[in-house]
Amino acid sequence: MKAFFKDVFRRMGILFVSAVLFAILSVFIFSFFAGSLLSPTREGIKKDSFLVLNLTMNLTDRPAEVSFEDVAREALSEERSIPSYHLREVVDALAIAAKDKNLKGIFITGGFSPSGYGCGYETILEFIRALQSFKQSGKKIVGYVHSPQQLDYLVYAQCDELIMDPAGTMLLQGLASEQLFFGDAFKKYGVGIQIVRTGRYKGAVEPFTNNRFSSDNRAQIQDLLDQRWVHYLKTVGDARSISWPDLNSTFARKFLWKPNDAATQGLVDRVDDFGGVIERLIELGSKDEEGNTFAQVEFGDYVERLRPSPLDDDGEDQKIALVYVEGAITDGWGDDGQSVGGDEISRRIRGIRKNTDEYKAIVLRINSPGGSVSGSEAILFELERARDAGLPVVVSMGPVAASGGYWIATASDKIFAGPQTITGSIGVFGILPNIESLGADYGLNWDTVKTNRSSDIFSLSRPKSEEEIGVIQEYVDQTYDRFLNLVSGSRNLEKVKVEELAEGRVWLGRDAYELGLVDELGGLSQALEEAVHLANLGRDYKIEEFPKIETPADALAELLDIRSAPPKPFPSKIQNPLVNRLTEAQAFRNLLTDPFGLYGILPWYRSQLGFKPWGINL
């Protein structure tokens, strides 16, 4: 009897908790949809307003996902997460703002908050080109800077009027690329690493075997940083009317600037506090009497106004499918901006290919350092089938399209790259770790029963024999040869010429264009225009993005979908530099998912390569 009542009370408790949770969720759902459907139309933008563009964002290539946790937190509290905007919606919004009769100009403030592969250099440059196009309308861009990072200042330099806070600091120290090496640590603790690879410059394995960059790898990274730094100086110098050699010598002598010194040097126009900035914006535009500030519209609100309603899509328009590949390519599924599964992308392309009545061309936007050979092959095969089905495929390379990212680009009709895109890295490697010695130090032993000598070839319990390494090396050489053939056939280059350009070496987009590895220099807009041309669409078409732009309703639907992916771990808030470096290394290790252990990836690439965010804490 005691057990019976215990079970009854337990069931009643579960029922009560479930009812409470259901009631809360129902109220939230009702409030969300009621607010969306019954809220009044947004007020119009006041004449002579400024569009407030807060750079405190993660500027990505692909549309960002919206999590239910973020939606719930913003609905139940005043806390707001750092927004993510993707390049196309930002560029489109700025183009519309240039023609908006109610907007007097743009007011820029804040600083980028990069995450994953967001805020890549070439993406920032496309953003800057959109700002420069905006300025051609005759409208002003005013900036208010406090303590900018170098990428922030690249944008601020484009302002017609740049004001610095009197309490701010400007740090312009140059570019650096730092890599954590585990070679000595693995030797010390008995972790064995066996390597198979191709190419002098394929330095992907170096962090696991060495304690520093090899001379070849160091030389190519140094060359890349030197070219990028000159480009940075020229971009800033052209905007601020200062010669780039003068800027370079100035920054070599002094990298830390107080506001008045920055103004004297011409890095900013004047120094003033925010109150003075408000008065200046009222003078240039108009006053918001209710808020006692300048008339304004937030950039996020402006973007929301421009987003089309899903109800507007009747499915009858001809479409360009814009497919994003952002993050390291892995084997399997998933797409979170950090990594992207080859099967995930190939499934999207397959769906497009099977609906050629609606979709007339594919633009593949790549922002990836590569990854799994198996995952890259899955994408490439589906792109080839799409072309066989009559769909033109145009590639737009973003900040990086290297190794596996270049592999998939070969299945296209035309390749566009930005002048500062990092591409190439044509090579393949494999990593075969073992912990036999480490286990022995702690009294751990393995015993295996097998039918063949190499049945346990991918086991971590033992090193591989010379014969086994020879077999795997032969497989790597064959994979590398396939890579060379793909490039040779796609680029119409002799294989001998491709071999000279390969060996894992990286190239900037400008050099890749001169060498014939890409067709044109240009950004996403130019790639879309080319797709329209190849598909003979004229002006009657729409662009559909994959993945699609998510809304809070999508996040709620995903929460209620029992087929949803498992919950993601909460991001680490730890700011310890060593812990952060180890976390980066673990993240890279998690990308090594190829079933045969073969990869084409650029491991030292970071989305803000060279622009490491250093901070000064007082």
C-alpha cells in the first residue's frame, strides 16, 4: 500500500510540473504570436534621422541561427545578446538607406564582437565597400569611437567626420598570427603522433609534431601578413588622406594613442564627449524632442523593416539559390557557423537540384578553411550533379576558401574571390595518434583479437607499422593526385603547373587571380550578378538563402520539434588566455571527423587573421 501511494504522489507531481510548464509555454506562445499579429504598424522614420549602426555585432557570411534560449531571455528580461547580422542583409540595408529620403546619414559607434568565422577581413572589406557606395549618395557618415580595435578602426576611417571620446584609447600595433604547439608536450606525456601528408607548405600537422612553425610555413604566413598589413594601411590612408608609408613608420614608432595625440596625427577629426556628439547630430539632422536626443532609427529595427514576410513568397518566382558554406567542413551533419557537415550542404543542394522549375542557378558562398576530405567530396559530388541538371554554379569566396574549401569550388562555372581572400592550400594530410606509451605509464594495457594484421588500424592503442604507414601514404598521395586533377580540369591548367602552385601553399585572392586559380576579383554581389547572367533571368527573380534567415518563431518550432538536434553546450565565459588557447585546440580536434583520417584544412587560419583583439584593463 505504501508503494502504491508513493507511485500515485509521484505521478501527481509529474502531472503538476508538466501542467505548469505547459501553461508557461502557452502564455509565451500566445504573447509572441499575439504581439506579432496584433501590434500596430511600426511608426515611420522621422525626417532627417540618422541610421545608428552599432558595430557591436558579429558580422557573418551566413544568416545566424536564433536559439530559443536567446528569445526567452530577451522576452523575460532586459538582457540582450550581441546581435549577428550577415553580410548580404547589411549590404542591402545600406543600399536602401542611401535612397531613403528620411535618412540624413549614418552614425557609427561600438566595436565588432567576432565569433566563429564572423568578421573575416574580406567580409569587412565588402561591408566597407557598401559604406563607400552609401557616401556616394551625398549623405554623411559620422563616427564616435572610444577604444577601437584595429578592425573597428578600418571601418571608422571611412567616416566623413570621426570623433573620439576624451577617455578613449587607440591601439594600432600591426598584425600577428599566433599558434599553440603541442609537439614537446605530446612527447613528454607519451602521446605518439604519426603523420602522412603531401606538400612542403601543408603545415596543418605542425602543431601536433613541432614546437614552432617550419621555415616554409613561417615564410608564407609572414608574406600573407605583410601583404595584408600594407592593404590595411592603404585602406586607412586613402580614407584619412595620409600616405601609407607615413602611417607605417608612425605605427612602428608608436602603437598606443591618447585622443588628442590621435587627433593631431589625423587619425580622428576631433575629441568630444557623447553629449557633444548628440548636439552635432542634431545640428546635422533633426531633434527627437521626446527623447531629448537626435532623431534616429536603430540598424536592427531598420533591417527588420526590410525583411520580407514568408507570406509574400508565392513560390512562383524564379530563384537564385544562395548556399552558404561557413566554418570547417566535417563529415556528416550540422551547420552552426563554426563547422558545417558535408552531408548537410549536399542535402540542401540536392533539394535545389530536384526543383529546377523554381531554382535557376546556385551561388555557393564559401568561408571555410577546409576540413574533412569525405565531407568535401560529398558537397562536390552534389554540385556536379546540379551542373549536370543544367544549373549554373557560381562560387563566391569570402574571407577564406582554402584546401577543402577550394576543393568544392572546383565544381563551378565561375569563381569570384576578394583581393584579400585566403585560398589555395592544395594538399592533403592525415594524423594517426596513439596513446600506447601514455597508457603504459599509468598501468593501462590493451589486448586485441582480430582477423587481419591491420584490423585495428585506427585504434589509439598502438602505433602503426612502417608497412601500414606506407599503405596510408599511398592513399594520401592518390587523394592529392585527385585534388590536382580537379584543379587542372576546373581551371584549364596543365597538371604540372598546378603542382607548382600546390604543395599546400596559400595565396591571397589577388595572386590567385593572376595565377589562374580564380576567374574574377569581386564579392558576393558580383557573383550573384554573374549567376543571373548565366541563367538568363533578367530582372524577374528572387534570391533564396540556405540556411534561411531564422526568426523567433523558427526557434520556437525547433524547440517543439522532437527531431531537433541535441542541445548545444553553453559557450565558455573563461577569459584566461591559456585556457582559451587550449579550448581552440580542442575545437580543432573536434573537427577531425573524417572516417579515414584524411583532411584538407588550414589549421592556423582564424577568421580575424592577424587582428587579434588585445585589451587594456585598468
